[in-house]
Amino acid sequence: MLPGLQLKVVNKFLMDIMGSELPFGGKPVLFAGDFRQILPVVRRGTRSDIVRSSIKYNSLWRDLEQLSLTRNMCADNDVDFVTWLLQLGSGQLPAVYDVRGSVEIPREMVYDIANLIDFVLPQQMSLANIDEFARKIILCPKNDDCRKVNHTALQHIDGAQRSYTAIDTVVVDDPDEVANYPTEFLNTLEPDGLPPYNLTLKVGSIVMLLRNLDSKRRLCNGTRLVVTELRRYNFKARMLSGGAQ
């Protein structure tokens, strides 16, 4: 869900283009979402910061017409789950040990990582059956969960693995400053938009580009590739849909 500040920018932009004082320049705009599920993301923000950044806190909210959807098409065949999900979003589930913001998740909805991977992915994976599992993904709420899933799923891929480590030294003008950046500390850093310090891969592993390398060849941020060869300092990969290598 877009933060309220971005809506103000779009509103002002359309008003200038259309030369109109009407909201969004008189253009119809459709917003879709559920406040119970996709609130704006505020980096290190508090509950109040998130509420203030939502569209409902924006002055444009009074000019919007609200239309409510009543049928869950994704889980239409599971009435119990739909009911539980609505109660969860509305805050109607009882708290656990009177701890605010906590709920008890039914046991049948809980899977450990190993069982989840066995359910989604094949027991054995390689380039030979890449089409069988390349279109399947597991969504994770946190980066730590994603790392655990990746580590466990890697064991399902046939073949030997190889680890690639990042540079763990700093370049400073004062040699004494090096002591402030020990190797052990550098190895724990995981900046946004960069791969982990220790990247372990196998032939058949699926990776994702984090930079725009060549837009004409569709090598852009978010492009998924499959590893086809492991080398000493780099690896070779191809796009899952074929094409560039």
C-alpha cells in the first residue's frame, strides 16, 4: 500500500497536468488493498508512524468512495480458514496469556521448514527437472526465514556445492582505523541490495539479479536465473526463460 506522501505527489502531478483543482486532476484512480494486511512499510517506524503514513490518515481520504469486497476468491473452498483470517484481521481472536498483539495459530496451519519444502519442492532437484520447480516459490516474512529455507532447499539439489565469500577488508587512510573493523564484524554485515557474505550455490540453484546489468537482454533487477556452472571466483547462469548467459 502506498504511503500518503506518495499520494500527495501523484495528486499534485495530475492536477498540474490537467490544469484542474479536482483531486487527481479529475482522473478516476482505483486503489486496492486491505488495511489489515498491507499497511505501508515505515523503516524502523512505530505503530503511530505506520498509521500516520497510511492513506486513511491522508486529507485525500474524504474524497474517495469506498467499495468493499465480501468474497475471498483465493480461499473460497476453505470456509474455516476464511473465517479465521477475517477474525485475525479484525482483532477478534483472543490474546495468548493476555499478551497484547499475540494470537494462537491452529496447529494444522503450522509447518516446519523441512515439511514445507517437501510439500512445495521435489525431493531431488537438478538442471534436468528445472522446469518442475522453477515456477514454485516459498514466501518468507523475514530475511532470517528466507536464509533457512534457502539453506534447506539447497540440500535437495544434486551435486557438490561451492561457497563464494565477499571481501572482508576495509580501505582507510589511517592504518590504525583498521582495528575498528575486525574481520569477524565485517562478515556479519548484510547490507540491503547485496548478497550475503557467504554465498553457497550448486549447479541448478536459482538466483536473482540485484542490479540492472543489461536491460536490452532483460538482465534487470529481479531477473531469475539458474546456475549452470560453478567456477573458482564466479559462476555461469542462464535466464530461466532462456536467452542471455
